[in-house]
Amino acid sequence: MQFSAHQIATLLNGSLEGSPDVMVEQLAKIEEASSGCLSFLSNPKYEQYIYSTKASVVIVNEDLKLDRPVKSTLIRVKNAYSSFSQLLELYNRMRLDKTGIEEPVYIHPSATIGKNVYIGGFAYIDKNVVIGDNCKIYPHVYVGDNAKIGKDTTLFPRVTVYFDCIIGERVIIHSGAVIGSDGFGFAPQDDGTYNKINQIGNVVVEDDVEIGANTVIDRATMGSTIIREGVKLDNLIQVAHNVEIGKNTVIAAQSGISGSTKIGEHVVIGGQVGVVGHISIANGSQIQAQSGVNRTIAEGEKKWSGSPAAPYNAQMRSQVVYSRLPELERRIEELEQLLLTKELSK
């Protein structure tokens, strides 16, 4: 798909320097771009490339000062990074703009399918499922009995949504994610075996959530596992039964949240963080990668680090002490030897 510099400038409400008729058909980094590419410059670290890039059109900040001519057509905007992000969103929306029902698919007669929906080949839509308008259900997706999918939601290939689960509007779930698998519930028996505790609850994912590839959210034993609006979950995350994650919280890859833990709003959790069950994490908490949280964090807006997690500044001071332990050991040995020598000389 081709667009002229004039069309792009109009869309971004920017001012043009150069030919308004030059055409672009793909997006690229400024240092790698070739003819026919659209790029952007916002970081001064890459400013040198504005003079050598082969990009046909470059989006720049309106206050950028040039010390020599450039070959590319420039579109000056208030914030080049934000404007380029806007174009990326538009480009991605156009690329993923699919409608219609492919064959073969299975859609149970009792299912309700909204308007302008795309359902890819080999998808399986079970009994009493409700799929809202403008949804995109990619190939090999399974949606179980009584599940509800809100409008403008996208389920990428091989997503599994178990029975009774509820997915909100404008949700994005990436390939391989599983919503509503059984929580890890087993009752120990006197003979050393474990009896399965059936998980009869569901998962509720509210609006504007994004869930990464191969992330798993377990259904509640009773009630609901809840992912509140605006939450962003990275790839390969485990969310256990009856967990609640507050709105606009973000969690990075390979983290695990144990059962019945309540995470507050606007929390930031780094990669490979482990959180024990039945605790709470206060609003605005920030937890560094590879930390282990083994108790409730009651005070909000604080940074935490380490395993077990401790206040960030205290953890940093502790790391300085750890690095000095060999030196401290040597000095103690020297002091012991000095004291022994003095004792023997008496």
C-alpha cells in the first residue's frame, strides 16, 4: 500500500519540507531505510543519520535544526516518536483488517456472532458463545461453552478460552495463551496421594487488556480470577487461581503469581518475579526483575528488589556490603592474628 508525503503530513497535522508527491510503501529505521521507506528521528543519538539516510520521507520534531541539506522529504511534527507510533498503529490495523468466516470452522448453532467479525480456518466456537462486533478470531482458536468475547477483541492463532470465561472489549490475546485452565488445587491425603479439587469458577478479563504469547491465566476454584482494565501481561506469565490484578498494572515475562494474591493498580513487575499466594501488593509498587515477594506489601508507591524482596534502596546498600565481604573477612583475620600475637607476647 502506497501513501504520499502529503497524505501522511495531512494525517499527522505536520508541515512538509520537500516533495509532497514522493511515495512510501514501508516503514523502516532511519539507519536502515531505503528508497520508498518512511522513517522518523526523535532521539538526538541518531541525528547523524538524517544526512545519510536513503528514506524517502522522515518524520522529525518541529524544532530540529539542520546544519546542512538533506535528501529526504521531511514532515515536521510536535513529537516525532508519538506521530510515528500513530502511523504504526494505523499500519498494523490495516494489515490485520480481516472480515468473514473461513472454512472449515465449527460454530455451534447456539453461538451468537456479531457484525463485521473475522473467524479463521479451524477455529472452534462452542455452545452459547457470544462474540461481539468487529472481533478477530484467528485460525485454530478454541472458545468454550458460554464464553463471552467483547467487541473489537482479537484472539491470535491457537488461543484457548475455556468455558464460562469472560473477555472484555478491545482485548488482545496472543498466540498460545490459555484463559481458564484449572487452578493448581490438590488436597493431600493420608496415604500421601493428592485428590484434585475441581475448579468451578472462571476468568474475567476486563477491557483494554493485552495478554502475551503462551501466558496462562487459571480459572478460580470458586468465583473469578480477575484481570482488571488496562492490564498488560507479557509472554510466558503464570497467573494462578483467584488472583486479582488491578487496573493498568504491567507484568514482564516469566513472572508467576500464586493463588489468591491481590495485586493493586498501576503496579510494575519485572521479569522472572515470583509472588507467593494469599498476599496483597499495594498500588503503585515497582518490583525489580528476579525478585521474590513472600509477604504483603502494604505501603504503596515504593520500589522493591531481591529475594526475599526488600525496599529497593536497602537492597542496593546490601549488595555493596556483599561485594565487600571477602575484604572484610581478610581484615577480620588480620585483626585476629594481631590480637593473638599481642596475647602471646604478654
